[in-house]
Amino acid sequence: MAARELGRLVPGVIVNLVLLYGVVVLGWSPGSIVLLFPVESVGIGLVTVVGLWRRAGADDMVGPIPLAALVFGAIFGVFTIVQTVFAGIIASVLGVVADATNLWLPLALVVARTAVDLGVAVRQPPDLATLIVPPITRGITLQVGVVLGMVYVTSGEPLDLVRQTLAGHPVTTAMMPVVVLMIVKTIVELVVGVIVIVVLRLVRRMDAASV
């Protein structure tokens, strides 16, 4: 059980690290990657709504729609709209390179991760904490990332200014929104995911001991 639950974190970590590597080492367009942030948010919302729908009982419905899915979808939808506007502004400043390497390959990675998460939500709806807490955390992290990106691209500094180095590779102002977000997002996803798994296992053991 623990291995399977931890395994759900692997696709996200791999995608984050590949995008980070692509921007810093392979020279992928930061603007193109930023444009994918709302795509991931839409995926997060879709997976969570499907999971909530699968968990809903007859008493949880508002018409044909589960109440929890309706509330989550409305709130998360507003955040995603705001994030899309910010991401569009950032991408327009940084520039978008719409070719196979800079946009379509990263897009395929994000969509593939969403497909994996969606498959899990359809086959076996996870515990409510696993279903809600990690996606909300990912959504908040993405939201903070686009706000941080707005700060970088509106700072007035040249976009090719080297701000840091990462494993010997220069990180420019244009790269910073993606680099910071991918590093923080990976750490947050791992930490939150492990905490949720540990807490759920403790709750299950307490429930089993009380029977």
C-alpha cells in the first residue's frame, strides 16, 4: 500500500525535474513552459472533480452534480482563470516558442501526468485527504508561481540578466519563474504527499486497533 501511494508522487516529480532540466540545460523557452501552468491547473481541477464525483453518494447530489465537486470546481475555476491571465501576461513578455521541443513536448509531459492521475481517480478514488490536499497544494503553488513570475518580468531588469547558477548553468531573469516554481513545487508535492500518506496510515491503524 505504501509503495503504491508513494508511487503516485513519482510522475509529478519526474515531470517537474524534466521541465527544470529542459529550461536550464536544454534551453527550452521559459515563456512556453509558463504557458503550461494553467494547463496543469485545469488537469488538477479535472482529476479532483472526477475523484469527488466517484466518491459521491446519492445524498451528496445537487441535481445531477455532487455538491463537493460543484463547490470545488467553482472555487478552483476562479483561481485557474486568474492564473491563466497572469500566465498569459508572463508568456507574452518572455515570448513563446511554439515548436516541438519548446512547447509540444512539455505539453505532452503535463498531459501525460494528468492522464495518469485521472486514471487513478477513475479506477480507485483515493481517500478524501489524498484527493483534496495534494491537488489544492499544487494549485496554490502554481498560483504563487505565476505571481512570482509577474514580479520577475515586471521588475525592469533585463531578461537575460544572470541571477543564479544551477549546477554550473546560468539562470537568467527569464528562467527564474520556471526554475523557482519547479524546485519549490517538487519539494512541496513530496513533503505534502508523504505527510498525507503517513497521517492516513496512522488513522487506519488507530481505527483497526479500536475495532
